[in-house]
Amino acid sequence: LLTKYAEDSQVQNFVDQIEWHILPVVNPDGYEYSHTHDRMWRKSRSGPINGCYGADVNRNFDFKWMEIGASSDPCSSTFAGTTPASEIETRNLRDYVLPLANDMKAFITMHSYSQLWLTPWGYTSELPSDYDDLYNLAVKATDTLTSMYGTEYTVGSAANVLYESSGTSRDWAKGVPKVKYVYTVELRDTGYYGFLLPEDQIEPTSEETWEAIKVIASQIILEFA
């Protein structure tokens, strides 16, 4: 988007017709802690409560909070926080997105790992009313992704494909600001390396994922421009 504008007409179209908001790290304190103390750290760094720090930011959103797939134990890796949006990271994302809600057409949250392209809902196996639209676009996107390096993704709702979870940013984005196309992308791989993906897979993962994002961007222009 920043470097190919002058030479790529498709990228030029994306920049001219879509407003992009990219948040590289939503949990900076937890991310830093994963580099300095605990490589597998997942939560924020609030607290301590009962001697334990942090909440799972992706269980802390104020939509179906603590209904399923989250813990009330402060020492659990899926601790949902003391209240909905108890974490500053959650509130920051909420307060950033809500003023944009009327114009926001897609909300994509990147995770790892499993090679899954997940739609709402996570809190129930029932499907959103526009699931066919979500699913069909995800299939087009992942088919394009696969065509680059052969990486295969499974598409479906989070509760049915992965597991049930509540208070997630994905379900919140669909349920509160009511963004049309909402996805969680679980990037490479399927478990051989897991969270410790080798450095030489970073660029191909990014390249193939960008191909999928371009499919979604094209649909947004077609549908909403």
C-alpha cells in the first residue's frame, strides 16, 4: 500500500477507494513480555490479582462476555478480566473502532496458528444471518491464498471449526459496531512448528495472506464504493 502505489494500478485503486486502519500490535505490554520473560505469554500485564498478572484481551470484549470458553480464574491463560473491557487494550480498540462503525466494512484480526479463516460466531454454533456472504468471500480469499504456495485454509464459523469462545474482538466487531465482513485469520502452520514459526516462513505467509486480503478489498470496492 505504501510502496507499490505508483507502479500497481490495483494497489492504487485500493488506496484511493478504501481507508485502511492497521493496528500492528493490540497488546504491546504482553507482546514485550513475551520477548523478555515468557515466549508463550498470551495475556495483558494488568494486576496482579491473587498473584497473577493479565487478562486474555480476546476474551475481554463487551459482547457475550464470560458466556463460554473463558475463565474467571486470574491465573488462567483465558482469564476474561474482572469486568467486560476491564483491560486498557480492549478499551483502546473499542474506542478506536466505534467512531468508524458507520463506514467500516471489514474487520480482520490476525492470529496464529492453525490455517483457519474464521467467521463469527464464537460464542454459539449458530450462524449470523449473512453467513453465506461471509463464507463465500472467505472461500474466494483462501482459494487465492492457496494458489500462491499451496497453503490450505479451513473456512467456517469459529465455534464450529475451532472451539466456542466469548468476549472476542471478532464477535464484538460483528455484534456491536456491526461490521459486515468480520474474520479471524489463524495464520501458518497447522501445528508442526505451531507458535514458533521459522523466520523463513514470515515473508511467504505475509505474501499469500496479502493475496487473500486483496480479494476482500476488491469485494468492498465492488459492494460499497
